[in-house]
Amino acid sequence: MIPPAALDSLYGLAHGDAFGDRWFFTSREEREGAIAHRITPEDVPWYWTDDTAQALVLFGHLAENGGSVRQDALAAGLAGAYAADPYRKYGPSMHDVLRRIGDGERWTEVVAGQFGGQGSYGNGAAMRVAPLGAWLAADLEAAAAQAAVSHHHPEAVAGAVAVALAAAFAARSRGGPAPRDLLTRVADRLPGSDVRSGLRTAGRFPEGTSVRHAAEVLGSGYGVSAPDTVPFALWCAARHLDDLEGGLWEAVAGLGDMDTTCAIAGGVIASRTGIDGLPPAWRAALEPLPDWVPEPSGETAYRRRPARS
């Protein structure tokens, strides 16, 4: 049985990923003007990237394994998805990791050997994990286990755990009031890390803090690291737990790694709201997810189209 919150989270993540990625095809001047006036990109479909590709693997893995994470199988699944479609804007380190795992190297040795033995502290494990948080409701060990198959660095693991926790808290609040102290609740459950420090900083921002200020202080993914991506994305989500569209507009306004900040925010918010609040044009613009993914809860209907070749 697939939890409705997890399925909604997957669709919210995919919408955020595809929406955020479209802005990379505009100039900075055009981008900032259109975002300020909430004018959506005209080119369709909105293709999703590696954020969604990896989230699909994780979601399918959970469905096949009763909600548990089996690291060897998950690593093989991620490598297989990469081999089948390597043009989803994977980062340089992930090209190396997933290619080597697909060639038969042990994932434990591959990820531990990155960056002089420190491992990657990129945002890749965090960007795909929101549906797991919605599915397992704060299973920190599972969140860390899924992170470990591609990211060895403690900051990457902390980022993934933070996003999973946020999605879990959001999912558990469905039908009730939104948690006001989401960032604090997440930070209090993390080990000492830059991710935790960033969340605590974000949690102290005054209510009227601008997106630009938050992005300057926290980072918005320009470094493509967990510490400079996760706190900002979760700050956007925490301010819009009842407004998926508003949360995505806020995340994209921070610029930076827009597909990933929007994917994280979208996955967390949709864990609570579902996706029926998105404009019909957005739902029509989204590149279809694979046929094996069920329709989301609520009234939304998706037309299935062949995926990009």
C-alpha cells in the first residue's frame, strides 16, 4: 500500500524540479522580471531532471520492498536508471559514481573514495528523499541509508535526513494545522552539522524576511552542496505549508540551484497539501512520469504521454 502522502510528495517534487529547471533557459534579467510578476515559462513540456529520476528510483524501491531501504538494490537501481537515461543533468560526481556502480564496482568503495576519501557533500541525496520521509514518517535510519549509497559525507547525510524529517512532519499534519516550528523541530533532531546550523539560522529569521536576504545568508544552491541548499529550500517550504504554488515561486526567486530547491520544497509541501492547488496549466506542462507511477490523490488527472526519447 503506497501512502497517499508519499505519492503526493513525489508529484510535488517532480513539479518543483521541472518548474525550477525551466528558468535556466532564460537570461537572468528575463528570469528575475518574470518571477517577480509570476509569469510562468511558456515552453512546454517542462522536463524533469535527475532530481526526479532518482526520486522515482527511490519511490519504486520503497514500493517493491514494503517501505524498507535495501542499499545494494537501491544503488543498482540508481545506476540502472542513469545508464538508461544519462542526460537528466546529473552532476559530474554522480556521472562518475553511477557509471562505476553500473560497471560492477562496489558502491561502498565508490562513494567512500570520492573527494580524497571524504565523500560528496552535494545535495543529491537530499533532493530525492522527500517521498521517503512522507512514506516512513521520520525513519531517520532509512533516510541516512538511502543517502549513503551515493553520498558519504556527513553533511550530505544530514541534508537528506533534514528533508525526510520535514516531509514526515508535513505528512503527519495533513488535515490539521501546519506545524509553525518546522525548522526548529527538524534541526533539533540532526547531528551537529552546517545543515543544522543553517536551519537554526533560518528558524530565527523574522516573519517579513525577504527571499533575497534568505538566499544571501543561507545560500540557495549555487555551491550545489547540502549545507547551501537544504536550509533555504526548507525555509521556503516552512513558510508555505498550505500553498504549494507559493512555495515554488518563493524557492525559484532565490535563484541558485533552482530545480533542486524547488524539488525539495515541492516534495515537502505536497506531503501535506497534495497537488490539486497547482494551476491546471502547470499540471498539463509537466513531462509525464512513467506509467507505473499511480495517479496522485485528490481530483487531479494526468494525461500520459510518451517520455522524451
